[in-house]
Amino acid sequence: MKKIFTLAAVALFALGSIFAQDADAILAEVAAEDSKDDPNATQIIMLEDNDLYKELHPKAKNVTLRIDYTPLTGEAIFQYTCIRSSYEKGEAMNVAMAVYQDFAVEHKYKHYRYADYKKGTFGVEKHYKEGKIPYVTYSSRVIFTK
């Protein structure tokens, strides 16, 4: 009798594990559906390095500009990435200010302030390598107000 219950329990466990779904995959699908319908979810905006911004950093190579924007809080995180040999912090800060000004006009904001101003920083640099190519990312965080 004990053998029958043991075999039944093992069979039930085996069938359950065969038909079980991965909980992480289900949660990821639900989160993706929720964020797709939510207008206040964080938006990732990839910007073109057009002629206006190229004037501000003429020597920089392989530049990518990105903004992570949260409409609910008005917070935006700007990331400027380029090759380390052509990077200059002053140029990156100038590009960031120009992007913030254009973004404020486009989204009808009047002012912005740096979120980390009390710490005395206007941005953070991170050095890393992708393969053998060294890159630098300058990022700053601001909060827009109407």
C-alpha cells in the first residue's frame, strides 16, 4: 500500500513539473503588458547626433545619446557615450545642456534642475571596455518642472 502511494506521489510530481511554467517568464510577460499600456512608464529615447549637437563635440567619435524619461515624475537621465580617446567632459556637459533645453521645449517644460546638485555633481563618468575598444559614458539626472 505504501508503494502505491509513493508511486502516485512521484507520478503526480513528475506530471506537475512537466506542465509547470517558469514563474519569471510569466512575471516578465505581465510586466511588459502593464508597461505597454501605462503612459507614465519610463520611456527610452535614443537621440540622433545631428548637426546641432555635433558642433558641441567636434572631435568625439561613435557618439550615442540616450534619455530615460519618466513622465510621472518629470525625471530624465541623459547618457552620452563615446570612445575614450575622443572624450572630453566639457563637451559632454554642453551636449547634455543642449539636449535638456530641446527636450524641455518639446515636452513643454519651463525649468529643469540637476537632481544631484546638493552632492556637488552635475554628472558621472564611467569607463568601460566593449571588446578591446575603451568607452566613456557621461550621465546626468535632471528633474523637469512646468
